[in-house]
Amino acid sequence: MKILVVCQHYWPEPYPLTETCEELARRGHEVHVVTDIPNYPAGDIYPGYILKGYQTEERNGVIIHRTFTIPRKTNPLFRVMNYYSYSLSSTNFVKSLPGDFDVVFTNQTSPIMMVRAAMAYGKKWNKKVLLYCMDLWPASLSAGGVSGGSVYNHYLKVSRKLYGQADEILITSKGFQDYLTDVIGIEKEKIDYLPQYAGDEFTQIKTDKNKKTVDLMFAGNVGRAQSIDTVLKAAKVLQDKGNDVIKFHILGDGSELENLKNMANELELNSITFYGRRPKEEMPEFYGKADALLLMLMKDETISRTLPGKAQSYMAAGKPIIAAANGEIKRVMEEADCGYCVPAEDYEAFADAMEQFANNPDKDRLGNNSLRYCKEHFSKKKIIDQLEKKLKELAK
């Protein structure tokens, strides 16, 4: 197959689509990716790239087309310009492509406008479009405090149009189904479940049992939706109780990092270390130091429908999980029996769960359950096999 892939984010940005495309290329498919000039997540253009028109490069058999994108920086205005600059430039670019692609695959996080180029190509050349929904729109606006009014209604209209133009939609969380059918109006027959897979870099990593601390780690985007302030509040509860055994390690970068550092100073926390963003190659070493991994989401009906990709990575590492989340995370953790899950943003219950874990003599069982569930449900080969099958069906 000759596959046109549309997604705003791609290598060298930390985004799982890269592995998917390279695996499809290894399987003999010709893969072209239309993406941005890399600047995510920090908002600065990566070394080796410049802010200009279309650029093309090749990596591991994948042809990468980069279209003009205004860097997102840390300013909300620039973030909006970032979204729309990619949406407009990528749509203009695909109009110049020949009509010999067999199928279109678009990876949709936020915002929904990033898929517009895929729909434009599909409409022009009468090609089928497979949309991989990793974030619900406009529901995700509620996490930013927009849940009604003219802005929300505008994006509701845009979302209904763009989701409706997809020939089939794959969802990363079972919790997305009802929203897409009841609010967006997508027929159930057009929706199928395909979770994100666990990356190859994460295999079962053992922890030193002779150390005297219990080390809990969060790794990922440090944004508002991740509710990392819940960790800091729980750490304060434990510190006030005199617990100096549990230590916290926060890896990652994002819009809330500086606010969290300031909050940690204000609370006079001595149990938390911020590492910032670390290279992917270092992650197994950090995972190896962790006794359990932390997974949080803010208390929001829409956000709770999400199963973040880090859940799969945590499980692949064979680690127990301590979560403060509702909805899909709670469902998966109960199925897996891999740790503790308390209600979202309930920092006191979170602190209690951490102490229960620290005193649990059977930590290995929880970690083994994580790995078992990952192999059964989030195998990379199994999930890419299913994706490849969907693309072939649509290409016919």
C-alpha cells in the first residue's frame, strides 16, 4: 500500500506515531507523513530545522513532509496560531500531491483541526480516511474551562464535520464511544476500539530491593490535565505525618512545570525531585529506580474517558501503578489488578494509597499483573497488525 499519514506531531517530537509508521514501512508499505516543523512540547524549533515553507526528509523508510508551522511557545495565542498554521499549510500541501495514495491515515490528538488535510485529500481523490482518535473534541476544551458558549459551539460544529468525514474511526479508549455517538452523531458501525501499544523500549525492569526508600515516579507531559499538583498535595500530607521513606520523582516538561516547582517550594517539600524532560534512552534506567509509577488525571468527565499512553508504558515496565483517576484508568486497573486507584484529585486518599503500597509485602505480584495485562492487551505487534488490516480493508 501507499499510505498518506497526516498528523501534526512526528519524530523528533516525542510521539508514538513514529514507531507505527516505521513499522509499516518495514512491512513493505510506502509511507508518507505530512507533519509540522518540530517544536513540541517546549515550543522551540528543534536544532537542524528552520521556520520556512515545505521541507522533506526521510527516516527509516518513511518520507516526511514538513509544512509551515508557527512554534507553540508557552503563550496561549501562539498555541492557537500553531494549531491553525499547521492545519492551513498541511491542507494546502496535500492538494498538490498526486492521487496515487491507496488510503489516508490521520492521527488525531488535539485539536481536531489537525485532521483537516486528511479529509481534504480524501475528498479530492475519493480515498478512504481512517481516523485514529486519541483525544475527544470539542470535549477536551472543558479541561481548559471552555464548556459552552460561542467558542465551544463553533468547535462542536467543526468537530461534527471533520469526524463525520472519516470513513472509519478507531478509538484509543472504550470511554470515547458514547461521546462520539451521542454528541458528535457518529454511527456505532464506524467506530472500533484500538488501544495504544506499549513501546519496545519498556520491558520488565526490576527494582533494587535493598534500598531504604520507596520511590514513586511520574513520567510524561506536565500539564494541567495530568493533575500533578495532586502528587504534591499528597506528598505534603505524608511529610506532615513524618513519613520520610516515600520519595517522588517527576520526569517531563510542560506548561505546568514551573508552577509545580513554585508550589513545591511554597509547601517546603523535601521529598520531590523534578528532572525535566529526559531523553527516551534514559527512561528504562529511571523506571528501574521506581517501586511504583504514578498516574493522575484531573477530575473532569471528558478527561476521565481517556486512557493515557503512559499507562501502557508503565505496564510494559512490569511496575505497580498508583493512580488518582476516574473512568477508563480505573476500569483498566481493576481488570489488571496492578495497583491502587483512588478518585481523581483526592490527595488524602492518594497519600493513604501510597502508604498502603509502601507497606505491601506483595509488590511483585502487582508488577507482574501489570506486565501480564500489557502483553494480553497492548502488544505492539498485535495492535499494528490490526491497524494494518484496517488500512488494507479501506484501501480496497
